[in-house]
Amino acid sequence: MIRTHLQHLHHAIDEQTLPIRAGITLAAVASLPLFGNTVRALGAWLGLGRLVLPLLILAHVPAVVGVIAIWSIGCDLCRTEDAT
């Protein structure tokens, strides 16, 4: 199921133009500190202690999106170099 979602996400990002993919990458990387700090603050406020770890894992989903976007940009650049 996770693999299916990742493949769908990869294809959706691949269909975008290069500037859009760069924007997706920048937005995903920029949101990491925001999500991480929010999750830590929420965990401290609710007194979750070690139960914050699953929330921190979910907060890193933008990192996965960023990696997929970077991979897509890299593949596109490699295809362009191979064509010349």
C-alpha cells in the first residue's frame, strides 16, 4: 500500500515542469523545521514523552516528498544529457 502511494506521488511529481518540481522541493525542505518543532511543542504540551516519536516520523513526510522531487529533477537532467 505504501509503495502504491509512493509510486503515485512519484508519477504526479514527474508530470510537473522543472520549476514546479524545484518549488515542491524547496517547500518540502523548508517545512521540515516547522513540522518538527510543532510536533515537539505539541508533544511537550500534551505530555506525550516518548510517544512523540511516531508523530516525528509523520512530520518527516515532506522530506520524502522532497527526495522524490530531487530524484525526479535529477532523472530529468540525466535524460537531457543523454539526448545530446
